Amino acid sequence: MKTGIKIALSVAMLASLSFGGEQFAMSDADRAMYAEMSENNPADIMVADGEELLGYMGGDEGLAKYLGVSEDDLPTYIAGFPRYIKKFDMVVGIDQMIQAMMADGGHKPLKLKSGNMFSLLAYVKSIANGEKINIDVNANPQMKEAYALGEKTFMTKRGGRGLSCNSCHSPDVVGRVLRTQPLPDLGANGAKAAATWPAYRMTKSSLRTMQRRFQGCMKNALLKVIPIGSKEMVALEVYLTDKAKGSEISIPGLKR
Amino acid sequence: MQRRDFFKKLGTATAIAAVVPTMSFAAGDSKPTGPNKMDYQTALNAITGGKTPVKSDKVKLKTPEIAENGAVVPVTVTVDSPMTPSNYVKAIHILNGKNSNARCIDVFLTPANGKAMFSTRIKLGGTQNVTAVVELSDGTFLIASQSVKVTIGGCG
Amino acid sequence: MAERKSLIKIKPKRYKDGEIVKVSFMVMHPMDTGMGKDKKTKKIIPAKYINSVKFVYNGKEITHMNVWESLSVNPVFTIYMKVNGKGKLVVTYTDNTGEVHEKSKKIKPRG
């Protein structure tokens, strides 16, 4: 009985989505105006902030040294995160590597969900701007496992409405518009989202990371929110970063 | 470096640029101070001194027909002007039609700008007109206006 | 006073003397209208918005602005400027609570 109601609700929700081109969809010219705004992205200030913060830990050079790569190879290496790091026996995002670097340097690590960490993450990922995402989900069993867990997290229907990430972000709903916004196709290969997070979110007037965005989406779709940096969350990032493999990194992004 | 010092550093580093001596502003500069209430017509009169601005295609107002987000609406005003000392755009004013204060910004230009353009982002409380009023160096006022639909977009 | 971050961007990055360049001033500022409420405390957030911005290039004011609360949070101000020799561009803003902030950028034309 209960399941019946859940299914009915999600069908109703899908029915309320309209196709692009209908009355409240924005025109291409309007969208172009918003795209132009990335020229002066308020998050550029946070990225500059992140650079300053990293400066206290040795800057790019210190980071490269900690990650065990040369400064020249740093951008390409960053473009491959999340990665399996043997030292921690975990698949981790760059933010977790920054935390580890702080701890190993004798500092109290910043929280993953703190604003300063978002700025640091945005700066560090922006080092890889212009590089193509080169995550390798077949590099080792741990990455394979993370990818599988990420896919499972993406596909699992849960919460009050029985929705999964895939319910709104699968190829089936591409081109559909939810309250003026075309739903981004995150499930298909070639989805570019991962290349443009961290990003400035105009709705929140602040810098948000990809995992933070997942949380917002989960909250609004009535799914229990998964903590940033948890195994599932990193796995979800692995899964979606793989979908964006080959896309050129351009940080910070600018989102509605 | 101790933990505490690291955070001290984080703290001070971010505070450096904040304080500078107060500058004196030119006379006749009426700076807005408190929460303001002004309707569109009053605002327009205050700018033009009662003159009727002329609709002109020399003024290009670029703003979306449908705003993705009422909190961030890009607005760019470009005016076709040689920007020479004898013929330049003195000011570009941006007004909204329905916010509780119709005035958004007054931009006073000089020939040193080279080109007459101003671009910013404004908040719109709902669907309304956005208007650019331009004052030329010969005292004439030009105007351009466009309606912007504000919707609640997407999730979250 | 709380930290306030700002940035001056010039486009293109390389420019010649006499060239007209695009100058953007970006600042982290809440631009509170005095009408919004704090979601948790339900109290009205007092007005705090930038009310004046000045662009001064080598001591000469090229543009000034009167600003009201309808500008977006973390606002951006973009104008053009004719490059006229080496020097410094100083952008200053004040807000309605008396906060004053200054940011400068070296102007270095090449060729």
C-alpha cells in the first residue's frame, strides 16, 4: 500500500516536468547572458583566498611534495581525483588530502564542510584548470569498488518520495525543464558537471563543492543527507567524475 | 608552527585589507544611508529633474527576459557615445519598477572611461521592468526599458 | 571589522598604453536590504549595503557610483577605462554602516 503511494507520487512529479521550449523556459540568449557572467565569478575571490591559505602550508610546491609528484605534474595529478591512496588505504578526494596534509604538518585540520576548506578545495582543483579529467576507475580494486558503490548510491531509491539521483538525472529526463531549469543529465557518459565544481551558487550567494551540492539535492528530494567525505559520498563523486572523464576542468563554475 | 599559531595566521591574514582611512567625498555627493523607499516615478524625477527622457536606440540595455534567479539578474548598459570632453555620457542610472526602492545604482562616467558601459547584477523581488536612464554631457536624458520575468527555478 | 575580500580584474590581461580595457571590481558583501529576516532567529537583519564606489586612476577620479540595496549579494561593478600611462588604479567603497574598503591594482601597459 505504502509503496503504491510512493510510486504514484514520483509519477506525479515527473508529470509536472515540462519539456524545454515551453513558456517558462529561458531562451538561449538569456542563458548566454548568465554564461557570460562567469567572466566575473564572485567565487574568484574565494579561489584567491584558498591560494592564500595553501600558502601557509607551502603553496603549490608544498602540496606537490605532499602528494609525491613534481610541480609540473601537479595539474594532471589533481585532475585524477578522487584517487586510491595507499597510505590511508582509502579512496579520497583532494579535500581529504588537504586535511591529511594539515594534520601531518602539525595543524588542526579544517573541517571538510568549512568555508575555508571549500576555498582551499576550489583553489587546489583550479590548479588543474585546462586539464582534462583523467580519473581511472579501473586503476585498482579499491577504485573499482568505489565506482560500484557510487553507482549504487546514484541508483538507489530512498527517502520519503522513493527517489534516487537517477530519477531526475537519467538520460530519460534529459531536456525536461523543472521550474525553468533543464535537468542536467548526470547519469550519462559525457556529463560535464564534475569539471565545473566547486562553483559559485547564485541562489546561496556562496561557494559550494560538488559533495555539498549532492547534500542540497538529497535534502530537497527528501533523501537522508550523506555526510561530506563519507565512503558513499566520495564514491558518488567517483561515479560522477568518471562520467565527466575527458572534460576540461574549469573552476570555479557558476551555477544558478 | 603550533596549531594555535596556524589559526592566528589564518585570522590575521584575512583581516589586513579591511581598514583604511576615511576618504572625503566630493560635495554634492548624496550617499544613500538607510533602508530606502522610493517608487519608480519619484526616482525618475529625482534623476532627470522633471525632464522627460527620450527613448533611444543609442542606449543598449542587456538583461534577460526570464531571470534564472531573481537574486542575481545581470544588467549591462552600453551607450553609443564618442566619450570626448565635449560629448560624453555623464551618467548611467539603473532603476527597477517594483522593488521597494526603485533606485539600483547611479554611475557617473568621465571621458577617461573611453567607452560608455556599465555592467552589474541586481536583485529583483518579482517580475518587473528594468530601466536604464542615461544623462549626456549636453544635459539630455535617454531611456531604455525591458521587462524581466522572475521565476523560482529548479531545485534548491 | 569583519574581513572583506575584493578583487580587481582587468581584461585583457596584457594591454598597451592608450588601449581601452574592461575593469571589474568584485567584492564579498552581504548587501542586506534591511528587510530580510534571519531564518533562525526570525529577527530582521539590519540594512548593510555598499552605498558608494569610486575608481581613481593615478589620483584622478574616472568614475564614481551611488549604490542602493537592490544590487546582488557579492556585487560586481564593471566599467571601461582608457589606459593612460603606468600607475595605480584604486577602487574604494563605503557602506551605509560606515565601513570603508580600498583595493588597488598596478597598471602596467606594455609597448
